[in-house]
Amino acid sequence: MKYLFLLIAISICTITKAQSGEELYKATCVACHTIGSGRLVGPDLKDLNNKRDSDWSIQFIRASQTMIKNGDSDAIAIFEEYGKIAMPDNDLSDDQIKSILTYIEATGSGSSGNAVVADTKIVDILSGTSQANIDSGAKLFSGLARFSNSGPACSSCHKVLDESTYNSGTLAKELSETYEIMGGAGVSGIIRNSPFPVMNKAYQNHSITEEEVVDLTAYLRYVSEQRVYQHPQDI
């Protein structure tokens, strides 16, 4: 009987760990990565455990920017390939990162079902959008219109090359080329569920609606396409 209880305990422990891995993956990884649906902001993570040993992956997930600064050739190669967008460092424990890696492996092999693959399927969210979406996104970005849930205007921290609207944020990345680098799925993924600590905190209790995500993505596509016609010295 004691062996039966031991087996049950192990099973419960395994399920809890898998659930923890899923939750952590969705909270920290899903904005920039897929598991089997192709590259997004960062690489597709399917078969990650076959490409990298766990020690390297744990170190990279926790402190990729440190590895890049220290000259790790694989970390630098990923950084260069994906538009020089560094993955944010985080304070996850070894066990938490291992649970994410276990979840990625299980999902990639199909043993945990298709939930995440379906959730992260890359679709064109701008299909059917119009100038009205671009105009709405410009107003949200600049602060001329308020977000439904009272989040801060994007221009509080960011700026773009767009002479038609005022924007002067310098705290975070300049976004004029962001759509070209990341594409619609990458841009919308970060707006929807940002992996960057400052942005994540700013919108933690002020979530951006799906309609607002579409409008902002449409606007950033417009900015990317039109930036060559702008004159930054006049902004």
C-alpha cells in the first residue's frame, strides 16, 4: 500500500510541475515564441532540448544579455539573427526554468496536447484592417485617445518617426522599424503580453483590449512603411 501512495504522490508532483511549467511559459515566453508554429519575435522552441543542453538553456533563459556581453558565441548568433532584440533577463529559479523546458519538450512532442500550439498559431491579425485602425492606433500611441482600461500612452516611453503626431518618449526602444523586424504576430504578441518588466508592470492592471492591439499593430505597420518619408530632425 505504501508503494501505491508513493506512486500517487509522484504522479501528483509530476502533474503539478507540468502545470507550473505551462503557467510560467505562458507568462514569460508566449509573447515572443511558439512551440511548433514557426519563428515569432524569437525562435520556435520546438526541439529546443535537442539543440541545446539544459545547463546552457537555463543560463540563457535567466541571463541572455549577460551571456551576450560575455561573448558567448551561440547567444550572440541568436541575438544577431533575431534583429538584435535581447531577451529580458529574469529571476526564475533553476527548477522553474526546468519546468518550462519540460513543458516545451512535452508540448513539442505532442504528449501534452495541442493547446499551446493552437494558442500561438501565427495569424494575420491585420487582415481586413483599414485607415480607421491606423488612425485609432496613432491616437492611442500618442495619448490623444485613452486606452479602455486606462493604461499609459505608448509615447510615455516610446517614440516613432511620424510627423503627424506628437511623441517624445525616450525611456524605451524607438519603434519605427519594429514592425519590419518582428512582423504583425511579434508586435501584437508583445503588446498583448509583454515580456519586458517595465511595460508588463505598467499594464498589469490596465490590460489592452484585442481591438486596441490590432489598432496599435496597424499603426506601427504604417509607421514602418512610411518612415523613409519622415524627417527626424523636424520631430
